[in-house]
Amino acid sequence: MYPDNYRYTKEHEWVLVEGDTGTIGITHHAQHELGDIVFVDLPKPGAICVQGKAFGSVESVKAVSDIYAPVSGEVLASNDSLTGAPEKLNEDPHGAAWLVKIKLASPGEASGLMTAAQYQEYLGAQ
């Protein structure tokens, strides 16, 4: 369920690092806890994400939750398809429903995040 090549945060975001680009999304656990997602607010290309700081939000029928950057960098692209179909986050949070792609400020930042096994262990301890 949680891809091994992703890194995870305690706030339930993931990042896939490919060279100097990071693709960021929310985890299956996050979308499950949120319930039916009805709105996504994402930054525009050129915006700066800072590790651990909020860069957008996800609204569900239950609540609004901030999305925190797992790594720092400049937004290259936002997943505009989520604007018209935010429910995709419930359907495919680790795939087609990625949130943003960023140019990594420091590619090594991701190594401090949890592996898939560590994240699943973390979920089990909650």
C-alpha cells in the first residue's frame, strides 16, 4: 500500500525524489482519515515550499487540513486536475493524485524522513 521508493512524514505526506525533483502527495492514511475530499488548495509554480511548513490545504466533509512540505524547494507544477476533481485524492493518493512537483533545494533532506516500513510501524503505534 505504501510505495517503498517514497519517503513519509509524521503529518502523513509523502515525497518521491527523482534526481533534483520531488513529487509530493498525501498518504492513503491521510485521505482515509479525512474522508470525502471536496476541495484542494495548492500553490502556484514559482512558490517556495519550506520543509515542515504548510504549503496548501485539503478540505473534506469532516475538516480542513493543512498540507506540510516534507522537503524544501520551488514549486515546478501543481496537479491542476485536482481542482476539478478533488475526490481523486481519495481514489489514488500515491499515484495520479500527487499534489505538487518541486525542484529540491536540498535533495538530502528526504533521507531524514521515514521509509515505507518505518511509516507503517508509526501508523501501528498511533
